[in-house]
Amino acid sequence: MKKNHEDNMHEMIVRGMNAIKYERWEEALGLLNEYKGKDPVADYLIGLIYYCRFNNLDLAKVYFSRVFSSDKLGLDEYKARSAEFLGHINWEQNRMYEAEKNMLKAVAYGNPDCFLEAAFLLFFHHKKDKKDLAISFAREGEMALADEEDLITKASGFHIVASVYLWVNLIADANRVQKHFLNNPGWKETYPHQLEKYLYLLLAKSRREYIEETFNTFHLKKTHKDLYDAYLCKYNMKDMPIRNKKRTEGIITRIENAQIDYE
């Protein structure tokens, strides 16, 4: 029985998928190129090749975007994954608002891997009208992290969750999950700036019992003494130092800015 065009296309796409699975990128591209612009699955796979193998973000964006323009039924999974890749491309190109939109699309199409990314981007832009959405994504992300085996990845995920909880004033919840990254030396060594930003946000919330517990439990009074001392000076629990006064005043300003940004 003679194969029709649809059968041939399906066979080539399946062969292309298998070539990608075994990282035979050029072979996969050769199999799929004939069907670009004709089949959204082929467009998705070509986008994947340009993103993963050739790091050609602009071309990858073209193919992932085509998936969204298709009115073909049954594409929710491919649209969800395309939205995730578009979000990562926007992120890498420092187009954070576009990244947020695409991560939200990915979640809307049922991509469970994007809850944390979406939560982070909502936190990054700290829009007051998106707090409830950020909480729901953080809750979903927290549940998903229970199955994460890589400890650095798990710590990074909980850092996002805790940051969102601080932003929306769920201080006890932040206090509950922060151990996953504050107790992880590898994460703290790899991401010192993210750690510092989290501590600024914690200090900005002015909940002394949680601040004291965090700085004592995780020995931060030694490693981040200047932040803790500036906090004490800000609330008149300690005199302003004569030495390093400018540094202390700069830290206090950053705490106050965080209070405004993440109120």
C-alpha cells in the first residue's frame, strides 16, 4: 500500500525525534527541514535543535513562536513546552517582562515545570496585583520540589519559594522552607548574591523574632555581620559605627529600598 503525504511526514518526524534523542542533531535537522512551517511538531523540534545544539536563540524563537500560531488541535503539550523555551530565551536576552508572559502561558497550557520560573518572575517584577498568583505558583513549586534529587537545584527552588513568601508577608512559611538553602554550603558558595538579596528582604520585613532566629540558627551574624549590624543601627538597637559608617548607611538604604519595592 502506497504511503500518503501525511504518513511520510509522520514517519520523518518520528525519525527526527529519535535522532534528537540520541543527539544526532544534524541528521534530525535534515529529516525535519522539509516540514518546517507545515507541521507545528516539526517546528517545535527544529526550534529545540537550534536552542539546544546551536544556541541560536533568534532562530529558535521563530520556530517556537510558530507553534502558537497553529490552530491544529491537540498541541497543548507542545505549546506548553514552546512557551517555556520562549520564556528561557527572553530571560537569557534580559527581556524579563516577555519572559514572565511566556512562563505564564506555559503554566496556562499545563506545563508543571514552570511554576517556579513563573513565581520568580512575578517576584522579580513585584507587582502588587500579582501576589495571589505568585503564592499559588510558589505553593505548587514547593510541592514539586519534594521529588527533586539534586540538592543545589532543590535549594535554588526553595530560595524562590521563600522569597515569594517573604514578599507576600507569609513570614512563617518563608522561615519554614529557608533551611533548604541556608543549610546548603554548596548553594551559598555558588549563589552569594542571591543569599544576600534574600537577607535584605528578610531585614526589610522587620519581624525581629524571625530575623534573630534566622541569623542565629544559620550562623549569619558571623558571615553577614555588616548586614545584621546595619539592621540594629536602623532600629536604634545599636549606635552607628564611626568606622564603616558609609557602608552601614548604604546597607540601611538598601533595606529601605527593599521595604518600598516589596511592601
